[in-house]
Amino acid sequence: MKIGTPREILNGENRVAMTPDSATQLQKLGYECLVETGAGAKAGFSDDLYREAGVTVVDSAEALWGTADIIAKVRIPTAEELDYLTEDKTLISFFNPAGNEEGMEAAKAKGASVIAMEMVPRISRAQKMDALSSMANIAGYRAVIEAGNNFGRFFTGQVTAAGKVPPAKVLVVGAGVAGLAAIGTSTSLGAITYAFDVRPEVAEQVESMGAEFVYLDFEEEQADGAATGGYAAVSSPEFREAQLAKFRELAPEMDIVITTALIPNREAPELWTEDMVKSMKPGSVIVDLAAEKGGNCKLTVADEKVVTDNGVTIIGYTDFPSRMATQSSTLYATNIRHMLTDLTPDKDGTVNHNMDDDVIRGATVTHKGEITFPPPPPKVQAIAAQKKEKPKELTVEEKKAQEVAAFKAQTKRQFTLLGVGGVLMLLVGLVAPASFMQHFIVFVLAVFVGFQVIWGVAHSLHTPLMAITNAISSIIILGALMQIGSGSWLVILLAALSIFMAGINIFGGFLVTRRMLAMFQKS
């Protein structure tokens, strides 16, 4: 079968759904690859690069759509492009099925199969096909770069001969893929970064990246992420009021605000109101990554940059991934390639549209003359948060009873060991000479005391001091060295074994100490 990629006709779209590298991989699956002339030019992939990769360059969109069995593209197809579809064709593209009923009806009428890349379920197995996350990652990074380009100061703080420059303060609203990418970029540039998300479980991720999580004094039971495709769910009015109150408190302090909040199949929630914009300092920047869905900021204008009366710049561009076309095309083409790998299990160049596969079924919006959107929830909910039951709090009497029971059990075990040891000592004393028994009793007591002291130490309490003490305590090797020259072969054997084991203790102790201390040294 033939896979074709047309040139994107939407004004300002620079991405392409097939790169020379991805075409090479697709050919290994048994496909023949086609691309419309100039399709990759804006992303830095010339027609000659495609030809070198074994791709056939087609002169027109009409010829490509007519020849290819599978069409891979980026943007939602226009009515003209959908008219090229036939019953035996498969379209893989962003499709926005929830807001594109006309497009689904057109594809249904043609009998074509349409796979919407934004509908790939967010389960572990499908991460390699998650085009939304790939593009969101780029958008989050680019949002910080655009903010810096419009911000009149350094991100990082500096102390110079000409004066002191404080670090910029950045607030990222929404800690999804785009939000985390923005947080990582902002912190790496040296800004003091704050982040907010309605899901408190992401606080650990935020703080691990060097940002400060903004908490609300408000608790609300959140919906399982698996039920919303990995996105945040709609919050209650009370939670929203608490959230807006917190943002109003933060707004005057922030230099840069990046909003990323989206809820599937809905307009973007309004999180940054007009009064918050008015309370911000002149020169501040807002980057609204939800502009395509109406925007999180009240004053956002899609695809435009506006400056308010109080000097706040609001960026509402909807083409952040397209502004890094080479990188985004490479990632998106890889997502497409992985999707086709699942569609071609036999690597024979023929699509096997298995509707029993969770990933394929979830992403398919039309198939065999039927609309299959919305899909059923995936059988494997890998992103579902496991709810931990709180341990039952014990009363004072129950705690005392537990402590007494533990003490009795420990005492019983120790007395049992002592009793068994005493009996064994008596049995050995019946046959062993008195001179041997003196040393043997000291040895047994040393083993017992050492066992009781060391065995109870938790692994987390093992320190360099303990490791070096372990090495020094192996001075007992001297006794074994003195016995190595004995005339008895049994004594020599035992001495050699003692030297071997003590040597491991010595060198191991110093080695562990060295490695532990290295953890606290700058490389």
C-alpha cells in the first residue's frame, strides 16, 4: 500500500506529517511512500532529501490523494480534501471530532476510515503515538521563549557592577505536558517559577523540577484521570472561586504568566480575568496556550499579540509547534509511524484496522461507513490514580497492647535463641577440651552481641561512619595471619578462609565509604 503526505494548505502551518527519516522506517513496514512537492520545505526537508530516502515526490495534491491508500497529514482536512476520500482510503490526521461533525459526516459518506491523532488514548502502551503530548511539549517550551522575547528583563537574577537585577517570577497555570515543559524551561533560565494545577498529586512533579507548587486551602474530590483522558476534570463553583482568589493574590507579583488549562470537548476555562490583568505590573507578559479554544485569559485574542492599557502583553498565538517546524514535524512523523506500526502487525505493507485494539479503536472516528466517535473507555486505565485507603488510627490502649505484644514476642525469640545456644554449648563442652571452650565461648558471645546490634539497624541509617567502622573492626585479620603458618592443614584452611572474608570486609568497607562520600561531592 502507498502512504502519501500532502502539503499543508492552512496559512501559516509549517509542519509536515512525514520526514525522510520516518519514511525510511515506513518502507521497512512494507509501504511505498509519496509526498507532495514542497510539503516539507517550510520544515527544512527539501524534495531532494525525500528522494534520497526513497520517497516518490508527486507534483500535485490531487495526484497524491488519488494515488495514496493512506493519507497522513497534520491539520484538520478541509471540505475539499475530504472530497478526495474513497471507501478504500485511510486518513490519519488531527481531526477534532468533537467539534467537526460535518467532517465526520463527510468521511462517513465516503466510507473512508479516519484516525484522529488527538484521540489516541492516554495509556502507557500508546505514549509513543500521543501526538497531543508531543505538540504540547513543544508548545510549553516555545511559550517560555516567546515570553522571554517580549519580556524586558533577564529571567535569572544578576548582581553586576551597574546594579542588582532581581529574577523574574513566572506562574504556570496547569501542570500537564505543556505546563511541565514550560516549568522546566523557565527554571533552567533561572526564573523563580510557580505552578498551579487542580490535581494536587502533580505537586511532587512540579517541585522535583525546581518550581514551587501553589496550594489552595480547599479540598475537593477530583475525578479519576482515566475517565477524562489524562486531563483535569471540571471543578465545582466553590473550587473555582477559591482558585480565582488565589490568582488575584498572585497577579501583582508575577512578571510572566503562562496558561495551559484545557478540558476535553469544552471551551477553555477562564482563569485569568480582566481585573487580574489590570493588577499586573507594566511590562508583564501573559502567554495563553489555550487561545485556540477561547483562551484562559479574558483579554486573549487568538493568533494575535495585544498590549493592554497598563502595558501587559498578551500573546494568543495558536501555532507554537509550527514555529519550531523541524522539531515538531520530526516528533509528529514519529507518532504517525508508531501508529502505522500498530496498524501493520505483519509488516507486510497492508493495514489491519483491528477495532478490538484499544489504541486503534480509541483513535478511529469513522470506519466502514459508520461514525465510531466517541469511543468506549479503554479497557486498560493505566493513568488511573490508585486511591489509598487511610490506615485506621489506633487508640492509646491499642497502641500499648501492640507494644506489649511486640516486646513479648522479641523477648521470647531472644530467650529461645539463648536456650538453644546454651544447650549446644553444653553438648560441645562434653567433648571439647577446656582450652578450646574458653575461646569458643568468647567467639559465640561476640557473634550474638554483634548480631543483636547490627541486625536492628535500618538500611537508611547505614552511613559512611558505619562502613569505615566495619572495615576497621576487621583487625581480627591479624589473628588469622598469625595462624596461617601453623603445621595443621585444618588450621591453615580456616585461617585462609578468615583472611578472605575479613579482606572482603576491609576493602568493601572502604569502597562503600568512598562511594557514599562521593554522593555529597560536586563532580
